[in-house]
Amino acid sequence: MSAASPEKLLQVDNVSLSFGGVQALSEVSFDVHRHEILAIIGPNGAGKSSMLNVINGFYHPQRGSITYKGQTRKAMRPHLAARQGIARTFQNIALFKGMTALDNIMTGRNLKMKVGFLLQALHLGPARREEIEHRLHVERLIDFLEIEAIRKTPVGRLPYGMQKRVELCRALAMEPDLLLLDEPMAGMNVEEKEDMCRFILDVNDEFGTTIILIEHDMGVVMDISNRVVVLDYGCKIAEGTPDEVRANKQVIDAYLGVG
């Protein structure tokens, strides 16, 4: 595959989504290439999170299609998205607050477990060996994201930035081919943002994971993304490299609120 024609992992074609009289997405199309970091940006209410929800099957569009790994569907199903290697973090942290960081991350291995429920419940033979194997994988991710010190801490007691890191670790435990990150830097201070940027780049580089990122911090977007898609009022108004998007007048007007 030449550099001029990178392999497509995901293709979004003319996707439209509405809720009653509210048009969340209107004829949106873009490609996502393997091993790239694609940022989706836009003002509040532009349709960014709705787009991620369409990709992982939480919302089903009225028009358009999604092609993932060569298979075209009008709508993705959440269980198929998970089984086919699409993992997700959320704008509002979705962790089990009373469980430890380690136990939360282990839930990301559920789809990888092959032993039946009865053996798991009894924790005998194959179930015990399988759990050890999955636990070793999770421990490597804990080391990778530098959260060893909080592995046995209930996540409800952790600072917000550290909870975000645990949620990222849980998503990585699924060994995704495509990772959807919905505002992973939200609510973080400068140091926490720098750490999260480093981890996202390392995940992309070391694991080869393709990443779609929603982020409001334009400094972060311009620093870590390969390409940028810009939405405004549910429509795609620009797509290109960070430098191309930064100089686009439509993008500037959208962020400044210019009619």
C-alpha cells in the first residue's frame, strides 16, 4: 500500500441522523486510515459525539452507511462493534465507582474469555488458568499507562484525571483495532493533558491502534492528529491536515460564531 493511497479501516458515507425535528448529522462522509489519529472537532452541538455513537452502533442513522474492515452496513450493532475491535471511552466517565481500578480494567477482557460461565463461577481448572492469562495482559497495560500505584484503589476515590486513565486502560484491554476517544482531556490540568497526549501517541505507535479523537483543546488536536474533520451544525465543513484546517476560513468563522 503506497503512501498516496493508505488503507482504509473505516469509511463513513453520507450519514444522516435526526432526533424528531433536530438534525444531529447531515450527509457526513469521511475515511479513517489504518494506524492514523483522526480528530473530529467543532463547536458545542456540532454532532461530534453523535458521530462516534453512530460508528460504534449506539445510534442508527436514517441515511448513509458505515464500512468497517471492508463490510458495509446501514448501521453497526454495539455487540458487533465490540467483537470486531471497536473500543470506546466516554465524555462522562463510565466506570464502576465501587470497584478497584484493576477490576474495572479486567471487565475489558470479557469478550476475550472463552471458558463457560459455570467454570468461571467455580473458578476451577481452565477458568483459573484463563483468568491468570488475562490478568497478565491487564498488568502489562497498567504498567504501560503508569497506574500501578492505584491498581487496588476503588475508582470512585481517584482524581478525575486518573479515572480517565483507568477508562483508557479498560478500552485498551479489549485490544481494539479502532479506539474512539470522546474528549479524553476534558477536566484535566496541563500536566494531566501532557501525560494523556503521550499515552495516546504511544498507543498509536506501539500498538498500531487507529484512533478517532474528539477534543476541544485545539493545541492538543494540532499536536497529535494526522488529519482533522470539522463538523458544524451536523455538517462536515472541512477535512485535511491540522495546518490546512487551521487556515480554513469556514472553520475560523464557525468557531468565532460568524454567520
